[in-house]
Amino acid sequence: MGNIAPWSGLTGWLALVVFGACIVGACALYLLPFIIGDIRGVPNVGSILVINLFLGWTFIGWVVALAMACRSKSTPVTDVSAQQPPPGRPGI
């Protein structure tokens, strides 16, 4: 019988957990522009996802998606004329 450490059975599981954590971390880093855009609520978050998925591997596509995700949110323009009461007898 050889010298078998009591923790030797755990090394396989530990390696699997570390490998899984690295895969999840890499996916999160790759999708970081989409995650930022979704949290910030920027318009056209779907475009960010498509650019990120299909062009993110080029790094230039990833930077473009990140720039789209970090751009300032446009404020919705409200038409004040639509909120005015129609001309006519006031108080009705």
C-alpha cells in the first residue's frame, strides 16, 4: 500500500469546483457589457447582446458593446402640448 493522503479524494472535486468557477467567471466577464447595459437600463440592450455574442471575441466588438452599455441614457421627451386641456369652456 502506498501513502494515500486522506484528502486525495477531494482534489478531484476541488479541481472540478475551481474549473467550474473559472468557466462561470469567464462567461460573466465575456458578457459584462450586456450585464452592465441590462442593469443600467440602456435602450437597445438587445443590440448590445448581439454585438457582444457575435463580435465580442474580437475585443474590438467587446469594447464597442461596452461603450454602448456605458453610454448615457436618453431622457424621454414628453410632449407638453398633448397634456394641455383642449380649448373650449374651462372647468368642464
